[in-house]
Amino acid sequence: MLYPLIRKFFFALDAETAHGIGMNGIDFANATGLSCLVTKKVAPCPVEVMGLRFPNPVGLAAGLDKNGDHIDGLARLGFGFIEIGTITPRPQDGNPKPRLFRIPEAQGIINRMGFNNAGVDKLLENVRRAEFPKKGGILGINIGKNATTPIEKAADDYLICLDKVYNDASYVAVNISSPNTKNLRELQKDEALDDLLSQLKAKQLQLADQHGKYVPMALKIAPDLDDEQITAIADALRRHRFDGVIATNTTLSREAVEGLPNAAETGGLSGKPVFAKSTAVQKKLSIALAGELPIIGVGGIMGGEDAAEKIRAGASLVQFYSGFIYRGPDLVSEVAETLANVLSRKNS
């Protein structure tokens, strides 16, 4: 109820400034017990995916909390799981500001953040201070490569991050689909993808032996893929026995926002404008995978029915980020309630 008023204040500010103030506000509300003023009770809807038991299928997508600074505050909002990052081996500033732009007329956001983060070691300090993982909360850690690492050595960065976060993550998300790191999406193609997945799988199995526990890995892909690419990615995921796939990241297309203010800014477009494109890719991916590994559906979820459409298109879990910016904490409870009803009917 309060969020539409709060949003007016935030939307009067620069988007990245508003983001920082908003995240600090979430921490303050958590610390003072005021979170109840902006949240509703979330419907329980336990689901088992990738060998993990989620209290509900509604997750926060990576990008909102890059360094794991706000885990406990976000957890108080009712998410069934939280994904932090994208994190890289070394700290990096990301792209020059301004780099985050709203398109309110279309409920969209364009970002060219460029994996700005404090580095994997700082993220792990934050994770180990947080109460949410200690209480059994499901925490995904999203990993990427540094901008200065040549693309032919990208696997080295992913392996460093996987090694470091393995023991602290519930699952690891491998981000090869951001449009804001030069040539990163080349890793989605043929031999490059095969080589990366092979190395990651071998490292995962080695770490499972070392730590005495198996931590699942999911690959995050782009929505800007043709049918042949989708099939090739599905085949690679099966061949290398990955545990899940996150579909999808942001789009480079501007078809849904053409002519609107900020639409010409470079970067990845998220929010409502990417819903149809990401859901179409997810549906084709689901057919290609034939149920062999689960899909986390992401992209343009602005309400409960959008999330239900992701489930109907083959997703087992959903995530959002831009929808949270436009709708606020109420979106968590709305999506959880809708999916509880959808999954109850599906399983009856």
C-alpha cells in the first residue's frame, strides 16, 4: 500500500541514486522491525528443484544486490530464494555513469552497469555475516568474468569464482549472457560453450568431493537467441549434466520501446518489454530439454499472471528484478499466492 507513494519519490531521482537509497531503506526496515509495514504474508508453496527445497518458487534475480550487502533485509520481504551478484574475481567499477535508465511508459529498465562489484572476497564476507543462509535460506551466487580478462581466458575467472563461492552458495548461477561485458555472449556459442561447461562441471565434481556436498549449477542465457542456438544450448546443458538453466537475461532489442524516452540508451532492456521475448525462448528451451533439467523463468514478470505464464511455459521457479522496482514488495506476495494456486491445481 505504501510503495506507490514511495515510488514517486524514488522515480524523481536518478535511477542508480534511488537504487542505493532504496536498498539502504530495506536494511533499515529490517533492522527496526518496520518491514511488516511494506510486506504482506507470503503464501507457503514448497517446491523441490535442483535437489533443493524452496519454501516458495519466487526468487529475486541477480543484479539488485550485487555484493550481498542486503541479504537479510531482502529475505524479510518473503522471497523463496535470493540470487546475489553478478560477482567477478577482482573488484571492478563497471561502466561509466549514468548507466541505469527507466522507461516508465513501458515499465522497462535499461542498464549497462558492466558487472560493477566489490569482488568475490568482499561478497563472501557479506554472505558469512548474513543470518539468512545460516537459517537455511536458499542463496544463489551469480558469477561472471572481469572485463579486463580476455574472452579466451574467461573460463579461468568462472573457475576462480566457483571455487571460492562453492561452500557458501545454495546454487551457483553462471552468467554468460550479460550484454554489458564485451564479447561475453560469445561464450553461448558452440565450442566456447562446450569448453566452458566442461571445465565448470569438472570443477564442480572436484569441489563436491572436497567439501562433501553437491552444490548445483545453473546457466543464465540471453533472450536474443534463434531456434538453432536454443537447441544447441539445451544439448550442451544435457551433455555436461548441468543442474538448471535461467531463462533469460536482458535483451538488446528495442522493438517494444522504440521511440520512448531513454529507449536509445545502450545496454540490456528488462521489465515488461522483455516478457514476450523471454517467455518464448523459455518455452522453446523447455521443449528442447524435454524435462531433463529445470528452468528458472525470468524476464518481465510484473504480476501474478505473468509468473503463472512462465510456469505454464515450463519453468519450475521464477525470478524478477525490474518488476520489484515498479511494483515493490507486494509483487512477492502476489506472485507467491498466484503460483501456490497454479501449482496446487497442476499437482491435483
